[in-house]
Amino acid sequence: MSLTDILSPSDIAAALRDCQAPDTFSPKKFFQISGMSKKSSSQLKEIFRILDNDQSGFIEEDELKYFLQRFECGARVLTTSETKTFLAAADHDGDGKIGAEGINLIIYR
């Protein structure tokens, strides 16, 4: 399964265009534009599984900087400040990594 099996390719493209410039990435806005915020809990868990590059059950900071590239291989890398902000918004227990429930924190805040 791929992200385009769950999310519209045109919505993904629009979300990536919105944050093309460095330091313009907003997780909440990206999730809204990409359509992730309209997906069911089970669909979000599947998206998370796809985004979890090493299948550890978490997205760690080193994986997070390549977040946009999981949607399109030519997308830019998140800046250090974007990565830290994203991690802070979704790391519900302060352990330095995001579990599947962390995505819900951003969407439903």
C-alpha cells in the first residue's frame, strides 16, 4: 500500500506546494491540505505505518526531517527548526519520537 492509495495525489501535490520554501512547513496545515485530517483513525494508522521508514512503531527526529520526501521523493528536507516544531507538537510524552497517536494530537488540536 502507498500513500496515494489513501490520499489524493492532487491533494498531496497541493500540500507539498504550500510548503516548498524552507521554514514554511506547518504540520496541521499540511495534514489539512493533504486530506489527512479527513481520514479515519484506521486510515491514519496506515498512513503512519507508511511514514515510519524503519517500521519501529515511531517516527524519530532523524526520520522526521525526511517527512515530505515520503510523500514525494523530490520534496525538500525539513529544516532543523521545522523538525523540532513538528516533534514538539506531536510528541505527547516527551520521549523524542512520535507514535501514531501523535498525528492525532496535531489534527485534533
